[in-house]
Amino acid sequence: MSALTLNDVAVAGRLAPVTLALGPGQTVGLVGPNGSGKSTLMQAAGGLLPYSGRVGWNGQWLADIPMMERGRMTAWVPQEAHFEFGFTVRSVVAQGRYAFGDDEQGVEAALARFDLTTLAHRPVNRLSGGERHRVLLARAIATGASIHLWDEPLGALDPRHGLKVLALADELKHAGGTVMMSLHDLRVAYYLDQVVVLSEGRLQAVGRPHDVLTPELLHDVFGVRAEFVSSLVLKLK
């Protein structure tokens, strides 16, 4: 059974038809140049914009899943956090539990996971960009969803919290979940099980990072010359 299925999914003028089948227990990196269609693909996979083709979640077609059930099945983290109103950090994270009803324990655990407990009563629109992004990630894990779609989850984070995101993705994977995240740092892709490469709105390659991210592909897609060398490795304590 595929956790996330895309059958000829396309978005007019932005994404050519894409067919993918991602199984449960996988972490997937979506890579490509700016404007290649990464965010569009993720939003289509989450049913967040109009698309053609068919999207499936956990063996059901998205069109057949009631809206409240969708909130229990998937979690979406957008690339940017815009908050016009001064909702507290805690109230934003609690939105992730809406489909389940009130759940104090689940909210507190999500806050603690991203070091937000001491910020819980602060207005979210007074936080730094990195802090706001941690709020979005905490809201996502509060859902308890099995399918996670994270658009550039590492871009605004410091190294410690970036590692926490990767540790969380690995934890969700081992619990049978599926995590797709868009990336610009190709080094991060090697922490994941699969990569999906897009260019100019078209699918270019899918497979294991070491098999797909060859110097030839990186030259063709990104216009760069690649050389594989040893690099700094960071780990959480």
C-alpha cells in the first residue's frame, strides 16, 4: 500500500503531470532549482490547490476523504510563516489538535519538542522568523498525522533545531509515517531514503540519493559542477 500516491497530478502552467507512489516508513527529499515546482507539487499532494489527476492518501483517493479526517491524516508546514494577529504560540500549536478535540497533553508535548514551552504565551507575530517556523513544525507534529509535507523546513532554523527536524523525520519514519520535505541544501538529502528531482515543473528523477544525485544530474539540473568530499558532521548531544 502506498502512503502517498500521485497519478498524473498536474497544475496548469506550473507542474507537468507527475506520477509517484511513496510507501509508509519513508523520508523523501524534494529538490530542484528555484521555481522548479517543489512547493506546487507539495501543495497539490496536500490538496491545497486545484490540480488535475488523482491524489491518494493511505489507500484512499483524496476526493473521497471527509475534510475532518484529512486533518488527522496529513500535516502541512508552509515555507513562510505569516501571522497577522497576535495569537499565542500555544494557541497556534493547539490548532494541530483541532480534528481531535481538546488535548492538553499533545499540545504540551509538541511545544516541548521544539523548545517552545517558555514562549507558549508570547504572541506569535512577535517572534523571530526561526521561532515562528518552529511553531509551525510543532503544530504539524501535534496533529499526530502519518503523512507530513514540509516545505523548506530547515531554511530558517539554527543547526540545533535543524537536526531536531531530521531526528523527528526519522522518528516518524520508524513509526510507519511518510515525510516529504523540500530542500535546497543537497547535503541534507543524504539523510533521507529517497529524493525526487524537479526542473522547470517536470519530474527528472526519483530514487535513492546516492543513485540519483550524480555529478551529471547536478550539472544538468542545477548547472553546477559537483565533487564529493568529506565534510563536517553535526549530531545532537
